[in-house]
Amino acid sequence: MKKELTCITCPMGCQLTVVDKNDDGNFEVTGNTCKRGPKYAINELTNPTRVIPTTVVVRNGMLPRLPVKTAEPIPKGQIFEAMKAINQVVVDAPVKIGDVVIENLLGLGINVVSTKNMDRC
Amino acid sequence: MIYDIVILGGGPAGLSAAVQAKKDGVENILILERDRELGGILNQCIHNGFGLHTFNEELTGPEYAARYIKQVVDLGIPYLLDTMVLDMTDHGETKIIHVINEESGYMTIETRSAILTMGCRERTSGAIGIPGYRPSGVFTAGTAQRFINMEGYMPGKEVVILGSGDIGLIMARRMTLEGAHVNAVCELMPYSNGLVRNIVQCLNDYDIPLKLSHTITFIHGKDRIEGVTVAQVDDKLKVIPGTDEFIPCDTLLLSVGLIPENEITVNAGVEMDNRTNGSIVGELRQTTMPGVFACGNVVHVHDLVDFVSEEAVLAGKGAAKYVKGTLDTNVTFTTANGDGIGYVVPQQVAMKNVEENVTFYMRVRQVFENKVVNAYIGDQLIATKKEKKLLPAEMVNFKIAKEVLEKYPAGEIRFVVEEAQK
Amino acid sequence: MYDIAIIGAGIAGSYIARELSRYQLDIVLLDGENDVGNQITMANSAIIHAGFDAPSYKLKGKFNAVGNIMYEKVCDDLDVPFKRCGSLVVAHDEYEMATIHELYQNGLKNGVPGLRILFREEVHAMEPNLNEDICGALYAPSAGIVSPFELCANVAENAIDNGVTLKLNHMVTAIDKDDDCFKITTSAGNIEAKFVINAAGLFADDIYALVGDPYFKLLARKGNYFIFDKDAGSLVNNVIFPCPSKNGKGILVSPTVHGNLLIGPDAAPVEKGDISTTGDRLDYIKANALKNCPTLPFKKIIRSYAGLRNTPVADTYTTTDGDFILEESPVKGFINVAGYESPGLSSIPAVAHYVVEEIVKPLIPDIEVNHDFNPKIRPHVRFTELSDEERAEIIKKDPKYGKVICRCETITEGEILDVIHRNAGARTVKSVKKRCRAGMGRCQGGFCSPRVVEILARELNCSLDEIMYDQQDSAYILAGETKSAKEEA
């Protein structure tokens, strides 16, 4: 197996080539400029994950929406399921950066946290 | 009272400059911010990817802003919110800044030094003049971003995006996550104007097609936009007849470039560079007007906020030196953009102010592979930067050590894209 | 029952309504749009022509120069930006100079003041950025520039101040005449009136066809325009016309009263309502504008748009000499103000006076003067025009003037609130833009439009997604809240 992909760990966007000669999970990664490249490539092929930055409804805040994110990357295939769950949430200001908005999102063991300090007003 | 430094803008550049100036021992600093909170455009950039260079971790826009806001608050630097600067006038030893806000009304603020950090604004549909109707539903990507992320409203459900700048790519994903359908991102050039990671993360992840060498030739819909005609362009950017395609949509987002916002700069009489649309600056971001500094997107449009913060540190240092009377004003070098390079910042270098090295920021004019950027003084090659790939979307940071530059008494440093020497 | 119903709240209908409000009459002003002056009045050259073009035997020739002279007083009463900047019709050769001489003679007949023929040196001394091969020009110092949408909004406001009823979103769909009463069916209810004035612009022929046998027909002719940033606003001082040909006045280059630069228009027959800009026509305009003004900085364009003219044309049943139609129609009590194209804006103060005094008054013998008529509107605060002291004072009085909403044009929240709460007030983002210029600047509302939407929603007590950009219901800006799934759940 041979696959080309673009590393997105940082803005460099290295073009990585991943080769699994014997299709036995022994990946060989080339094209990376740092050690994060191979890690990303292998992860991307075995279990691609993304951090989801989005918003939730907030009451009594300076704004009607509070920006949030998943504290860790979640499986790519569950992004829309996660969005559904996040869209159900209503929080009350004040909120601090890092406050947990959803605990254990979709049973993944990953929290959704606030990314902004939102005062009550 | 007369301030030492007044900073025009409380976005990432203004905050970072303020922190640096304060650390360098300047006491009387004031930040002027027109919005209801500090942080500038970062407040609506809720996506992650900020801070990898500065903090070595991946933050969202509001989180990145919060780190600097905390430093400003902890250092006790005063700021005024909801305050609009109307004008700045030069009076030699001091500058007078004319501002208004609801609370205090009309005020003039006198300062020894000013740091301009007004950021940039988006190019509009007016500027690119797409033929067709002028219906509602045509937004710049940043306006749509504000509506969705801050106000909590959707601009529409069926989306076409013109231009592959980073905000457009980010908004393609953002609208998809919020339940909209993004039909296509059209890019006039044969390459994207956004960061590669954004193309992967924002388009490829969601199967959103990126149509390179495509433009919009007509906007349909008298009241609300009903669709666009998209056509392919040739290498001279002219539409190829017979390639048109109608794409229905209720929303068109434009991500067709950013322009430094320099009304105050120009009116004050600061000398401008028509390549960057920003002011001409030196190694510590001093402008041609003594006491006036500029940094961040108001000088040239950056692709990463980390570099904005980095540049603002220079301006903070520069303004602090100016206030203390230790800023050297003798320009040693000027810079020039040779083949393949669109612009270089800084445009001037006063060597006596340089600590260890000078970082030259520049953008290439087109995509280059396996080339180098060479720096020359006269015929003399003084430094080389190798890049596997040079993209117009990704700013080149070219660091040259002080001891290299010191070998030359004066002159012009010219940057060119060339074949790598074997 | 109203005494008079005016169909169409463009500049003609609105101005006539205001002139009629000098009398004790019950007047209703109807428009199908959600703002006054939202069609032809909105997109044109914004020029108050001196009046040397039209032949003196035509109504156009009769009213243009007279209307022009009235503009200072009108714009002073109605607080509308107006500048008598002058105009030049430029000639590149002796043939064109011959036309210049003809225009000069015609202008004298029409009573245009101050006309002069300029030689090469004078032209270039007056306008250093014109093409060097221009060898002479007709100079008309009385030509001016105005803000047509502000004029229309303010004249409508003044009409309402003086008792006129304005009904927007009332699209006329049928008219029946019953003895001495017109029964007007609209999209929002029926209206009765003793007299009708048809000032429906491009649709005046369609409106007349609802009540009488067609005797005129209107053709939409589209003109494309470009607006340049204020940086380019001082490229010319006068309105620069090319020498006219049989195709019309040609592509002009003009300063605008707000300090921008405008070029256009071309002329192409189109379907009524087609206000799309056309790529090849825009190229044509650029090419022609360059002939007179070779250094036009096209990089500084901030907006392109198209507007329509309503030109009377002959067909099987009608004839025309291309003049204004200002008369009581064959249907008694039904007055047509039609074919009202250029120089309609320039002529309107004189035409409205004529329509009221010479057409309406004879129909209503017992008409009585409205002694309460006030020709002036409450002046606007224009923050950018205030001195530092005045700025300080107004913010002290009303802090909303201390909050800048449109940063390009420096328009404050106080100014936006004012245009929302006046008579004939703004209800849409576009109507705010037309009245106080929020969103007219180089960023074209990118920065301020979300803020204007917020202000409108707050002041009109509705949600953000109920605020329209322009047309009622169809020109929505926002498609509902995010997280709407939650609210349904």
C-alpha cells in the first residue's frame, strides 16, 4: 500500500508519502520535516481525528454564542454526531476558558470546553 | 498628561506590542480599541490552529487572544473599549490622537509615540466587480464568520465560496458543521491562496470541491442570490468560452484578499509602500514619521497570528527605545524585491538597533518548487534560504544574522527567487 | 376616500406629493417597494444638468434649466447634499467643436446661465487630468451633483411631515373608475381616491393600461456605472461629458457629492427590472471613460451597479417625440407623469410645481392653501462635517453619536437611529445605506452591515433574521439562528 497525504500538524503542510510494504501495519513515512509528520500520517491512516471548534448557546452573556472546542481530537467519523450533541447544549454566563460544557462527549471520554471568558451581562 | 505610547488597536498586534513596551520599562501606555472587547478579529476566529509557534500548542482565536489579554491586565496596561480613533496628527515631539466614545465623548489624547495596529479589512465584491445582480446573500467570509460565530445566525444554507483565502476555507468547514451545504470553492488562480492545512482540514475532510482556475462570471437573483455562473479561466485569467456552469446557491461568500486598513496612517502623512498597502517600516517597525510605529496586518497581511505577535514585539521594543531616546535613526540598508518576490518587510534597516538578527518577511509571486530565496547586497550573495515549496499564501521568514549584515557599510538588500546552486 | 392618490414614490411621485401638501388635500403616496426612491431614483448619474441638451420646444428643454436653478433652495430646505460643481462637454476635434457650438446656442435658448465655450488651455487649466488632445469644451457652471436617494427620502419625509400618507409595500394591481372615484386595488388592500397621479416610473405605461387605452409605451434602457474610492474623488472637478452623439450623452466622468468618483452609463434596451451589470458593457464603459480621462485608477473601484431609464418609445399604437408626458390623460382625473427620464431629476422642482399648479389645481376649483406647510425638514447631524467642539457637544447630548458604526464613512449610531426614526424612515440595511451612507464606503458594509442589522432589529423590535437587505421577504440577510435544532427540540 502507498498513500500520499498532506501533513496538517503545522502550517508547513509537508507532502508525506506513506508506504506499507507488506500491508502489515509497518508504515514507512517519508517527506516529513519533523517527527510529528510520521505520527500524523500513521494516525491519519489508522484512526483519523480532529478537534472540533464550534459554538454553543449561552444565556445572559455579552454575546448569544459561546465558542467551544473538544478538549482532544475526536474520531473524524463522529464529527456530525458530535455537532448534534453540542447543538443541544445551553450554558449560562459567566463562563471561563476551559470550563467543561459537555462531559464525556458521545462516551468518547473527551470533554467539550469553553474557549472564551464570557462575562454575565 | 502626555502618554509615552498610545496603541491604535487592541487586536493581537496591539496587545503584543503593549506587553513588550511595558516589559521594556515604559510606564504610560494606553491601548485604544473600537470594539466592545480586546482581541480584535481573533474573537470571531473560533477555529483552532493559532499559537503553534508562539506557545507550541494549538489554540483557538479567542484562547490565543486571552493569553495576551491576561498579560495586558496583569501588567496593568490601561485600555479604552468602544473607542474610535478618528484621526492622528503629528506635532513633532508629540502626536495628537482624536477619538470618540459614548462615555467620554470627543477627546484628544497626546502621546510621544504611537503604534499603529489597525489590522486589515476584506476585499469586497465591489472591488472585484462581478457582473450580475446585487442581491442580498453576498457576504465577505469575515462578515459571515461574525454572524455565525458571534451573533449566532446563519447567512444561508446552500453556499458557494469565491476565493480560497484562509477565511473562506475556514468558513467552508464552519458552515458545513452548522448544517449548510457548500457546493464549491472557486479560485481564480491555478493555486490556492490559503494554507495547505486548511485545504486538507476544511475542504478535503468534507468533500468540498476546490475549483482552481475558476471564477464567477454572473450573480443571479434580483432580491436574494439564487445562483452563480462559474467558468474556467485560462493561464491569462480570461474566461474560457463554453466552460460555464450554473451552480444554485442562496449564499456567496467572498474570500478574495485582505487590505491593510491605513486611513489614519495616510491622513497622518506616514509614507506608504504600494506593494504592501502598508507603511514603509524599519527593523523595529518605525515608520518614516519619527515616533510612529506600525505592526501586524496594518503593515502587511500575515497568514499566521504568531508572526503578527512576533512583529509586534519589534514595534514594542522600537517604541520603548524611541521613548527613552535610544532609537537610532540612521538607515543602513534598504530592501528590494527582485525576481519572484512581491514585497519585503522591513523596507529599511538601521543596523545600530539590531540585536542578533533581522527577520525579513516576504511573499513570493507564484508557486515555486525546489528553489531558494537569495539575498544580495550589490552582486554579493549574503544569505540563502532553502524552501521545498514556496507558495504565495505562505509568508517567507528570512532571518539574516547581524554579523552577516555588519560586513557591509550600507546599500540595498535585494531578495530574489533562484535555482538552488548545485 | 383620499383626494389624490400618487402611484410611485420615486423622486417624481414623492416630490409632487410634497408640493401638493402645500394645499389642504388628503393625499396618499403608494409604492410597491419597501422604501421610497428604490428604483430609477436610486441608480442614475446623480447629476443636476444645466439644461443645454434638450430642444427648447420640449418639456425637457422647458423645465431642466428652471429646475436646476431651484436646487439650492430645495436642498437647503430638505437638507440634501448638493454641489454646483459645473460641467464640461469636451471636444476632441473640430467636428465635435461644431456640436459644442450648437449646444451653446441651444443652452442660451433654454435660459442656461453662465454658459461659456472654453479653448484648449482653459480646459486643461480647469481640469489637469483630462486627455491632452481635448481641444475645447462647453462650460456650464450651473451644473451640479446631488445625492438622489437622500433627496427622495427627505422630500418624502417632508411630504409626510406636512400630512401626506405614505403606504409602502402597496403594489397596485388594478384600478377601476367609478363615477368620480378611482378604486385602486393593491397587494395590501384597496384605496379610493378622487384623482390619481401616475408617477410609476418604468411601470407608468402598465399602470395606465389598468385604466385606459395605452397611448404611450416605455422601454427600459440599462446603464452600468462604476463608483471609485474617495481617494480618486478629486480626479475631476466638473462633470465631464463627451460630445453627445445620436446615441445619447455618452460615458461621463463625474465627482459625486460625497467625494467619490463615478463613471458611466452605457445604454442598452433590456427587460423591465433587469438591473444586472454586464461584463462586456463594463469594459465598454472603462474604455470610453479613458478617452477623456486617461489616468482613471480602476484599482480604486469600490462598486459597480446598473440602473434603468424609462424611455418612451413608439410602437404600433403610439407615437412619441421622446419627451416627458405630463398631462391629464384621456381618463378624466387621471394624470400621467411618465416617460420621466433624464433630465427628470434636474427638472423635478419645476415639473412638480407645474403639475400641481397647471394640471391639478384647475381640476380642484375649491383648493385651499395649507397654511401650516413647512418646507423644511429637521436637519440631519452629519458627524464628519462637525467641528471638534460640535462633536463633543452632540455626544454629550446623545452618547450614541460617540459610537462609530460605519468606519469607512465615519457614520455614528446616532445618525443611523435618526434615519430609522424619521418619517419615511429606513427599515432595511439598504435604506439605511441610502440615507446616511453607512456601508457606502470602501469596505461596502463588510464591517458595519452586521452592526446595522443589529441596530435595525433592536429598534424595530424584531429578530436579526427578520431584517431585510432590500425587498420585503425575498431579500433576507440571515437564514435563521444557528443551533436551531435545539430550539425545535
